[in-house]
Amino acid sequence: MTIWFMTSNMGKVTEAREHFSKFGIPVRQFEFEAVEPQEDDLQKVALSKIEQAIPHLPAEGDMILVEDAGLFVESLNGFPGVYSSYALSTIGVHGILKLMSHLKSEDIVQDASLRKAEFRAVAILYKDGETFIGEGVCPGRIAHNPTEGHGFGFDPIFIPADLDENGEALEVGEMGHVSTHGTPFGGISLEKKQEFSHRRRAISELLHLIGNLG
Ligand code: ITT
């Protein structure tokens, strides 16, 4: 039994592998070119991709995983959102920073509030005719400058909100039990990112739904 992760992004595969390894289920990249529908909703995009892939499943009993994510910046009315891939490959992280360059304050809390953003992820797993859906959100803010290091996509500019002792995200700018101390995802390890990650939360919800899978 294999989970085929339909994605062009190896960074996402690496993150998903870690979670499913707890079930002893191998995750392999499924390079299938689905047509991405023009939808304003992550879940609709992910469902459409699953439907396109089902006829191409390598073996009976195998599962398909699709996970769609986006970065939603509050002051940009949710942009880039479902257009995150396109925005990344066109204006890039520097373009996002430029669009937000007027949003800054000497007051740290106000500055954090002006630059609020969140990552959202929807993970959908197809198995034997059934679909399971998990969702995850990671609130945070956009840094003033990019950080080089680990990660992919918008990791260099996204600073996650602190977490309380139960791992729940606090208000952006509030001090918590778990913190990157103002360092974006790009400047921390993958293990640390997982504590905050929208993808980890979406996949954890999926794992919960399919708990008796193994
Ligand atoms: P697939 O659709 O082929 O899976 P993708 O890279 O386009 O790969 P998404 O549509 O899920 O992935 O993501 C939209 C964009 O948001 C994309 O440019 C990603 O690089 C970026 N992104 C998603 N999750 C991210 C994360 O955890 N950290 C940084 N950027 C992320």
C-alpha cells in the first residue's frame, strides 16, 4: 500500500513523508500534470486534481494525496491566496515585500499586526472510492527582509505566530511557549517548522480521520 502524493514540489513530499512514516506507509511522488481549475477555494482546486488523477492510479488499493496551500496576506485582501504558485513564479518573494513596503511601524506589536498573513492548507486523500479532507492554518506575519536558509516557496519571508503550551497558535505579536523569535520558516529547521506548519496540521487531521487505516 502506497500513498501517491500528486505534486510537483519535492519540499512538500519531504514534509508529508515524515507524517505518514508513523503509519509505516510509504509516500511517493506522483508526477501527474493535472489542469489546475480557476477556483477561489483551495478545497475545490484539490478535489478537482484528485478526480483527474483517479483513473491513473498505479495499483489497486493505492491512495492519492493532494495538498494545496496558499499564503493569504491580510493587508493585500488575501493575495496571493489561491494564486500563490503563480505569484511566486512571477513577482516572487521580493514582489510581495514590495507590495507591502509601505506597511511598517516603529511599534513592534502594531508592525506585526499590519503585516499579518496566514498559510492555509487543504489535504485530500483518496482511498477505495472515499475521500478524506484535512485542513490546517498557520497564522503569522510577513518579514521585512527575506532570510536565506532552509525551506521553499515563501518560507524566507513568513514568520509564524507563537504557540501556547498546547501547540495552539496565539495572536500575531503575542509571546508564547514555542516561538521562532522573529525568524521566518526559511531560517529554522524542518523539524521546528513542523511544530507550526499548516501542512502538518492538515495532514494530522487526515491521519486522525483515517486512524484505523493500517
Ligand atoms: P503542487 O500544486 O504541484 O503540489 P505547488 O508548489 O504549486 O505544488 P501549492 O499550490 O500547494 O504547491 O502551493 C502554492 C504556493 O505556496 C507554492 O508556490 C508554494 O511554494 C507555496 N507554499 C506552499 N506551502 C508552503 C510552505 O510550507 N512554505 C512556503 N511556501 C509554501
